[in-house]
Amino acid sequence: MKKIWHIAAKELQIVLRDRNLVLIMFLTPIVLATIMGFAFGGVGDSASSSFQHMPVVLVNLDTGFDLQQQIGVTETNLSLNDLTFNVDGAPTSVGELLQANTDITDTALNADSANFNFGNQLASILAATPLTDSNGLTSTTAFNLDELTCPLLTENGQENQQFAFAGTLDDLFDVDEMASAEAARAAVDRGDYVAAVIIAPGFSNQMMPTFSVAGDGGETTSGPAGEIEVYGSSGSPISALIVRSVVEGVVNQFTRISVALGATVDSAVNILLRNVSLANFDLTNFNLADLNISTQTLNTITGTLQTLDSSVLDPLGCLLTPGASNLHVNQQPLDQTQTLDAFSYIMIVLGSAQAVFFALFTGIFGMNSIYEEKRQWTLQRLIASPTPPRYLLLGKLIGNLLVVAFQISVLLLAFTVIASLVRGAPTFIYGRNIPAFLLVVFAIALFSSGLGVLVVGLFKTPEQVQFFGPMISATLGALGGSFGFRLPPAVGRISPIYWGVSALEKLGAGESGLALDVGVLLAIGVVLFVVGAILFRRRMTI
Amino acid sequence: MPPMVQTQKLCKSFRRSDGSMVDAVKGVTFDIEKGEIFSLLGPNGAGKTTLISMISGLLAPTEGDATIGGFSITQQPIEAKKLMGFIPQEIALYPELSARQNLLFFGRMYGLGGKELNRRVDEVLAFIDLADRQKDRIDTFSGGMKRRVNIAVGLLHRPQLIYMDEPTVGIDPQNRRRILDTVKQLRDQFQMTVLYTTHLMEEAQELSDRVGIIDHGEIIALGEQGELTQQVGEEDRIEIGLGNRAVPATYPAELQAQIPGVTRILYTPAEQLAEGSSQSTPARLTAFAKRGRTALPQLIQVLNKDGYEIQSVEVREPDLEAVFLALTGRALRD
């Protein structure tokens, strides 16, 4: 059995000592992927043109959030203007008091109009269209995207500049709206859109802060939870990443506003109602001075509510702030990679595709070297040695597998190093799960090597292999996305490169759902290997 | 003492591309005794390599069998191969690897390992006088150095039988001399049995204890050199090179009739060296006579009179080539 490993090790040894082979196997894909990384990854000036007018479908199911219900006045269906008590002997409404002491408007205190709908806001931002349907506080001022300042969207942004995209969201996305989440997902599956943004019915409730009402001992919490689902097309992973990043950034900003709003409103309302409660609702004895609400607090409340729209604009400049918990991303393995730069994304996607593509060549031409061994009589010398023929066959097959696995490992490691150098910090673009990484590499190597065994076993002469081998590799490469573009998943899945790249992308995203990708690769690899080995035995004779 | 190699009616047939069959080796039977150098002599295409490929286990015989040290090459191939060192005509080495790496790898294929393997590698490197170049890649070596490493691989496991297939092809005289000396050294110093194939009569004459002459897949003569030359008598051979002028078919017989002492005259027409080449070997007349030097002046006189241009003249003692010529009517180079 040792002889098998000696033969396999010899195969690897020969590869490493062949400068031309090293050049083709390692340097070429590294250079190609790096050039692609710079070309499409946003480092060069031409980067933006690759990511314009990405088709996105939007489904806004958000039902909004009723502010007054949350502060406990819904049961009486009263606005704050309806809540009156005596001030200096004269009946005065809370609304009047607030308006007299602050800049808060009457509209803001009306029960019918105090309805937040963050879903509408998000939809208007993504669609880059101002809100025209006035619906409560958030619609008092329409968004003006000309005033939007965001490093993501400007050419000279500083630390958060990710894509160097010089334009507006209007340039970035072409948004269509749909009413059904299922229809939107199906449209993405068909490849009509790069992503679907599905805003759940309870999104605004989820976003709004929890208000505690200490006065009556009760507590009102936000409504049913709602998430935003970014359903990305695996055929356009980078575009889907951009959609997700923008959505996440906007939602993140909503979260900030929500926290600020919650803190101020909760504080103010609690103080107000505690005093009302302490007075046993004897509003005739109520004095505004007893409320202990400072003018500054009221101004904060007022300012927050009144200027909500404009305050959204500037913070949008931090669209990529991580940590929002309101996003659920389906299908796309983007959970961790979203913190990476575009160059790293490119290295993950195209680098993986290049690695698998060149591994196919190595698998085929590595096995084709059996003809070279025959020509230089080393095969005859091996056959004349006291080594069982099956050992020679297994050694050759395992050797080729070893070479391909080594090649893939080196390439992925090189891509990681390059991405780290470009980024200026250690960046594990294929994740840190070493066992899973090795499993994926083995699965890809098994498939690539198995294909090589089959091709060389199938075709009778080295010339035939040299003609058909590249054709097969190129076809699989095109289907699997090795040439910088991706076909719809339904087509891409034909190519095992698709599964290899998918597995590597998931590794990079830190996802654990590798079973299908790895399973497909292993299954195809085993079949190719077994069938190929049976055919290849014919090549091991003189 | 049983022979080292025994072949029994070895046959090998190949199917041509047009579907017809060709018999490359036709029922060959012979023995090689232990400790002797046995040369298999024959022109290119005679079936030498096919015959040896069957003996060394590279090709399965269509019929018959061969034993190496008593082990059948078809029934007990591993045991038989352990006894044999294989030195093919081609440089069967990995050019990307160093001499030492090649030796280590093939040594492992023969079951060697550890310190023993390293010791053997050092020994054979010293034997071929390449210890100082052992770390250099094979593709940086000269042709002669590659040949020596090629031989060293076959000697690594100290086999009882060494098979050498035309090991001096394409190398300079100095390296050729070194290889021929090595072959004799293997027999004399290490008591190895050597099966040596060549198409060069001189090599077979210098090295061999016994010679087998093969032509068209059959052994046409077998024995010691003296025995073989006796088969063609004690006649000298007069080789006369002519120009490109064609010789009528009846001319050799007419010429023989005019010169006393000449028993036979064979004509070999001019032959192109390679397809499309402008160079060719001259036509030759080969005359056999008891006393070649006496018959020579008369031969030259008649040829001059008949208008033939004589380009070269050589008188040779009886040798293996004469045997081959006598048996086949063709020169060995044909």
C-alpha cells in the first residue's frame, strides 16, 4: 500500500518542480482573479458601471404603528388634545399645554394621524421617490434624495466607502413593487431581479420602542414582530449584497431613531402620567409646573417627531453600520461577508470560480500525463517493477486528486492573502472553519480529478483529450460562472463549478448549510471517479 | 542449475488498423543461463523489443510463457519481476526530478526503503560516477549521463537478471565504451545475468557469451559466436561500395563466374537514409571468398572494366553480420 502513496507523492513532486505547470496552475488563476477583483471590486474608477440599475422587487406589507395606542389612550379614542385639566383654574388640554410650551403641532397630537409606517419610508428610499400619500408624522416631509449624503453613494467617502459608487439610489436600483412575497421570490428565482425586499406586516411595530406606563402599573409593548427579508439571487450575489447593505443601513438608522424616540417619549409620557396618576386623575388640581417636564425635554420630543424625516437623511451616510437585528436574509450567504469590501467579495466569488475552473484543467491534464509517462517509458518501467497494476492505477488517481486538492488550497489561500493585503487587514474570505474548508476542497478536488479520469479514460488519444478537455472545462466554467458572469441558478446548477463556488461562498459567509453543495460534488465526483477508473485502466497498458 | 530465463513458444500478435493480424513474435523458445551475457541481435523491427517486453511482463503473450528464475511471468509476475532489472532503450526517468529523487522513487517501487534504500542509491551513484550531480535535475544532464542514471535505476535492487534494450543508442563513443564496460562488470563482478538487445553486431560480438539472432519474429540462429560463424564457413567477406548506378539482377552471378575463389556475390541496392532525405547509403556488392585479399584485385578490375564506380572497399573476417547476411540474404542494418 505504501507504493500507492509513493506514486501519489511523486505526482505532486513532479508538479511542484515543473515551472510551466506551476505557472499555469497557480499564477494564472491568481493573476486573473486579482485583475477581476480590481476591475469589478471598486478599487478602479470603472467599478461603478458594473453595479447600476440593479432590478429589485419590493413588497411592502407593513401595516404601520399607532403611537397613541402605545401610550394608552386608544381605549378612549382620544387624542392628547382631548385630555384636559385645569391650569390656573381654566380647563386646558394637554395638547394646548404642549403647543404653548413647545413647537409641537396640532397634527402631531391627533390620534388619527399619529401613525408611523417605517415600511413606507424604506420603500420610498429604495424606490428613490418622495412620499406623496401623507400618513402621519413620517410623511410630513418627503425625502429629497438630492440632499442625501452617504459615503456609500459618494465618490469621496471616507472610511465606510465600500463600492465607490457615484450616484443616487435611483441610479443604483430599478425598483418594482409587488403585492405578494411569494410572487417576488419566484421572480428572483427566475432571474428577473437581483433581490426581493419583503417588508413584513409588523415591521413598524418591531421598529418602534417599547413604552412603559408606570402610572397605572401596566406596560404596553410593541406589536407583532416583523422582519425585512432580502431574498437575493444566488446568480447575482454581489448585487444582492449591495441591496442588502443598503436595506440594512436604512433599517439600522430607523433603529437609531427608534431608540432615541423611545427614550425621550417614554421618559416624558411616564413623567406626565405618573403625575396624573399621583393626582388620582384630579386634573383640576393639576399644574403644569408639577409635571417636571423641562422645556428641553419637550423640545426634544417635539424636535424628534417634527423633524423625523430630515433627521433620517444625514445619518443615512452610515448605511453600512452593522448590527441591525431586523434583517433576515434568505438564500444568500451574506451574513458575515457583508462586512467585507467589494474586492473581497470578488475574490470570493470569481476567485472561487477561477480556482475550480483551473482545477478542472489540472484534473484533466494531470491524468493526460499518462501518455507522457508512456512516451518517456516511465510507465513501462513501473509496470516492469514488482508493483501490482492496481497500485499503479490507484497511485495515479490519488496523485492527481492530491495535486488538484493542493492547487485549490493554494489558490484559495493566495486569494485570502491578496484580499488581506488589499484590505490592509487579515481577512479570512473563506471563513475560519478549517474542517469545513478542507471538506469543500476535497469535494471539489474529487470532482475535478474524477472528471479528468473520465475524460482521459473516454478519449483514445492525448490529442483528443487536448481537444475535448478544454472544451468540457470551458463549458462547465461558463455554466458555473467562471468567466465573470453568472447564468440563472437553474442553468448554473448543471455545472459542478456552481456547487463548488456556492460551497466556498457559504464558507466565506460562515454558513453551515454546505451539505447540499458538498453532497452534490462528492456524489458526482465518486461516480466520475469510479466510471473513469474503469475506463482509465485501458490507458495503463502498453 | 536451472536457466535464469526460459521462454516456451512465445507468440505475440497485433491487430493492425485495417483489422488484419500481424505476428510480431512467432513461437520463440530459448534459455538464458545464469551469469551469462546473452545478446539478442536483429535489425530494427525484427521483434526484439516485443520479445523482451513479454519476458519482462510489459506485454501479455498471445501464446506461450516465460519464466524468470523459475517464476512464470504470466502466473507469478510479481515474483518474477523482483528478480529482474529493467533498463529500456528510452531514458525512462522523470526529467523534472533529480537523479537521486528518481533513484529513490524507483527504489521504493522495488520494495526498498529507509537506510537500505539510501545506501543503495549512494552505491549506484558512485558506480555510475554521478554522485556529484545527484541533486541536479535529469533534464540538465547530457545524453550519456542520462543513460548512466537509466542504468543505475535498473541496478538499484541488485537483480539477478538485467534486461538492457539497446542501451547505447544515440550516445557518444566515450559513454558507449563506459556502458559496455559496465555490462561486462555486471557479469564479472556481480555475477548478474544480462539479456542485451542490440542491432549493432560489434556490441554483440564484444559482450556476448551467447547470441540469439532474431528476424521477422523468429530466432534464426542461437549459440556462441564461434558456433554461429562456423555456420557460414571460414569465408572472408568483401564489401564493395558502388555509386548510385543500378546493377542488373543477373550481374552478381556473371561477376562471380569471372573470378575464381568467390563462392557467392550478393547485391544490396542504394537506400535512402530517411523518407524525403537526399542522402542515401550506396549500393553494395558483398562477395564471399576463402581468400578475400586474393580475390579483391580481380573484382576491382572487372568492375572497372564494366564501368562501375567503386567508392569503397572492405575485406572482413567472418563475423555475426556475415552470419545474418548468410541466413537472411540481407545486411543487419536492413
